[in-house]
Amino acid sequence: MSQTAAHPLSLPSIGLGTYRLRGLDGARAVARAVESGYRLLDSAFNYENEAAVAEGVRLSGIDRDEIFFTSKLAGRHHARPLADEAIQESVLRTGLGRIDLMLIHWPNPSQGLYVEAWEALVDAREAGLVRHIGVSNFLPEHLERIEAATGVMPEVNQIELHPRFPQAEQLAHHREKGIITQAWSPIGRAGAYGSSVLDEPVVREVAEAHDITATQAVLAWHAARGVLPLPKSAHPQRQRENLAALDVALGEDETAAITGLGRADGRLKDQDPAVYEEF
Ligand SMILES: NC(=O)c1ccc[n+]([C@@H]2O[C@H](COP(=O)([O-])OP(=O)(O)OC[C@H]3O[C@@H](n4cnc5c(N)ncnc54)[C@H](OP(=O)(O)O)[C@@H]3O)[C@@H](O)[C@H]2O)c1
């Protein structure tokens, strides 16, 4: 279990991404992951799979209380009372009684309702519908605005983070504020949008030095930077490969070398939360 110094929330060191794991096949893929040791599952209202991911928990036979089920509030549900109803709907879809971590999926700044959405999450935590609350894709200015408005800082911020986009400044901001960083697309979607970070010579060299795969080298890089990665795989063998990456400790030089792959325009799909919005 990893924990930031001043933070009471303790999370597993890695979670399973579940985007596109849907229906019965998705539930079975989640069950295999839980059986092999994943305890944190990353779902969202907009993935249309909260029920399938929860079914995977039941199929695994693992006690529900051992699972950390995450979901996210969609952009079209920021206004109240829509936000309250959507959070309740997410809980009902899971059938798990409560959601362990609820995030605001995107700030959608031009819509201007993320403070209202945050108030709904704060109240849902108060009511016991969700245990922990956080955000996703929030820039420092968005984090500061919700803190100023409510006095409540998110426990987690889930952001795009991979070697081509290492987000050093955002990480430093999170550290200062005691926010846990989760990485989405932690292996850069394995090259789904062009050249794969897994093919970078630096990554391959680190992998060879530790006798691990390139994917494991990238996941170990996240761990070395205190980041919680959420790799998605539908395949049990890859799920286990990804989980085993946490056994590998990279040296400072290796970590810095992989961070060196970062580029200012390194986002996979140009989804800058200052302007990009999802509903
Ligand atoms: N908050 C947000 O706005 C946001 C945005 C995007 C994603 N997310 C979350 O983050 C999760 C992860 O991001 P992602 O799904 O975009 O990308 P990712 O985890 O970086 O990459 C997933 C891709 O890599 C492949 N893969 C996984 N393990 C592999 C391995 N060991 N070797 C080779 N290929 C491997 C998967 O294929 P197979 O499945 O075929 O193995 C899949 O195509 C999502 O599933 C979702 O939960 C959140």
C-alpha cells in the first residue's frame, strides 16, 4: 500500500483501467484481474461499464470490502440536482452499496459548473454514498478554485501521465497539497495513437537491465515517481505482467532517463483540460 506523507488515504500501488471493458467479457476480464491481485478498479459513468466492473468483483469471489471501486461523474451531470442523482445512479449500477472513490471526470471550465459538482461529491461523502472523493484532469487553477470555494481539497487527481508527458510541475503541485496522483494511459495506450513509448531505446535499455518487459519498465517508472498507474488490459497474462512491475525498483538515473522522453506537446490526443471538455 502506498501513501503520501500527509495523506490519510491509503491506496493500492496500481489499479486496473477498465475503459472499453464492457458487458460479460468485460466482467470476466475484471474478475481475472481481481483474482491475480488487483484491488483498485477504475470505472466511470461514461465508460458504460460500472455494472460490468462490479459484476467482475462478484465473479472473482473476493470480498467486496477488499476492493477499491472508482467511478467518475460525467461532464453533463455537473449541475445539481443532476450531480446528486448521477452519483446515486452510479452506486446503484454497481450494486456494491457504495463507491470507494468518486472523481469529477473533467473540469469542463467553459461550462463553469465544476465547483457545484465538487459540492455534490462532498455531500455524497458526507451521506456515505462514496467513501473518498477526488477529481480527474484538474489543472492547479481548478484545484485551487474548488479548495477556495469549499475548503475541501481532492484526495486524488487522475491525470494523463506517461513518459512522453511526465507532468513534473503538476506532480510537484500535488505533492505540496497532499494529493495522490493517478496516471491514466500510463503506458501511452501502447502506441494506439502512433509511435509507442514502449519502443523507445531508453525504455528498452532499462527493461533489459532488469530483465523485464518495456511495459513493466514504464510502470516501474511511475512507481519510482510516487504515481499510481492504471494500466488497462483485457488479457490475464498482460494483467499479471503489469501487476508484477511493482516488484521492480528503478534507480534514480533510470527514472530520470525515462522522464527525459517528455515533450511539451506529449499528450496523446491534445486533450488539454484548459480547453478540452467531455460531457
Ligand atoms: N480520467 C480520464 O480522463 C481517463 C482518460 C483515459 C483513460 N482513463 C483510465 O485509464 C485507464 C488506462 O488508460 P488507457 O486504457 O487509455 O491506456 P493504457 O493503459 O496506457 O494502455 C492500454 C492499452 O495497452 C495494451 N496493454 C496493456 N498491457 C499491455 C502489455 N503488458 N503489453 C502490451 N500491451 C499492453 C492494452 O491492450 P489489451 O487490453 O489488449 O491488453 C490496451 O490497448 C483507462 O482504461 C481508464 O480506466 C482515464
